Amino acid sequence: MSTLASTTWPYPRWIAHRGAGRLAPENTLAAFRLGAQHGYRMFECDAKLSGDGVVFLMHDATLERTTSGHGIGGERPWSDLAQLDAGGWHSRQYAGEPLPTLANVAHWCIANGCHLNIEIKPTPGTELETGRAVAQLAARLWQGRDVPPLLTSFKPQALAAAREAAPDLPRGLLLDQLRAGWLDEARTLGCLAVVCNHALWSAATVAEVHGAGLRALSYTVNDEWAAERLIALRTDGIITDRVDLFPPA
Ligand code: G3P
Ligand code: CA
């Protein structure tokens, strides 16, 4: 796997959030397939650890909202999680859709020529082990491929652990506010990107990030006015639920 320089950015601007996680059940392969049908070639997803160390996709810490299970996903063995219905909550059409592992999704992305943004979403208290496990697995799954996955997290500890485990994988710091020292924090973590709530980008903050040689990405952009603003600001990546509204080209 090649090491990306900050001047090299091989990813498309448009990124489907949680697969195409509003039109199909988020973080399932069905959502990835639907995003690809709409022309998307890059996907964001949320990765965490099962109780026995399998990296799988789910946003919430608890199972209730998006699966047929109950309790904390990160406390259950993968053999239990693999039995859950992760699609029926969304609509009858997707009933029986399983939770995918990161390996399932990596194989699908590689087979379909798609890129992945893996948000490291640790169960609280597992930041270091989740960062390490996601990075180690991602490095193995994409070994020998030209374009590695982009690892992001709101948790600096998880990004630091990912950096130690797989220094060559590109990283992005997720921010829901521009806290004091945010750009230095991203640089100290060796990040190539800052991924912000889209409302935080202005001409000044984009210039700061670009001036530091980093990329400016936004989440989660679902209306045309916001998208036009971000394009005019020359931001580098837009994460959206609305694969039906925004053609990715
Ligand atoms: O990765 C960007 C975005 O997904 C972060 O927010 O809560 O949807 O994971 P959330
Ligand atoms: Ca996410």
C-alpha cells in the first residue's frame, strides 16, 4: 500500500453516509449497493468491536434502533450479532439484512472499485483497542491496493492508536466544533484531513486547513444550498445521506 502525501488526494468529493443510510438500512451492504446504483464510489461507515474482537459496522453503541437485538453491541460476541436483523427496522423490503463485518465491506468495496471512509466509532471505554484493531485490520485488508481507506474519528485517542498500529493509513480528525487548538491537534495526530460539521467551514477555516496542507471535508450535507456553499468554498469532500439528490460527479 502506498503512503499518501498530503498533496495527494485520491478520493472522490462525494461520499455516501453510512452507505446510502437513509434510503436503505444504514451501515449494511444493502445501503452500499444502493449508493453504488446512484453512482457513488466512496462510502462512509461506522466501525466498532464486538465483545470478542470482530470489527463490524454499526453507528449506535446500543442495538435497539437499527437491529432486532437489545443491549450494547460491543459486549456481545460476533456469533450473536451475526444472527440479528439489521434491515427490518428500516422497511419490510430489507428485513433479514445482516450486520456486516469490516472484512465483508472491504471485499465488496475492492470488488466494486469503491473507496471507504471508516469512522472509528468505539464503544465508550474501548477507544485505544478499537483504534488499533480497525487500523490493523484495514491495513491487512487493503494490503497491495493503490488507494487505502480513510480512517476518521471524533476520538483523538482512537486516531493515535490507529496511527501507531498502521502509520501509513490516512487519517482525518472529526470535529463537531472548532475547539481551541483544533488544527494543531489534527497535525499532531498526523491527519491528512479535518472532517467538520459543514456549518463550521468558512473561507477563513478552509484557508487555514489548506494552508496547513490538509483537506477539508464536511458531514452531513443534505440540502442543495449547503452543498453549493461548500463547493464554492472549495472544500474537498462532502458526506451526504441524499444519494438520490446529489449526483456524485
Ligand atoms: O463521519 C461523519 C459523520 O458520520 C459523523 O457523525 O454521528 O453520523 O457518525 P455520525
Ligand atoms: Ca459516522
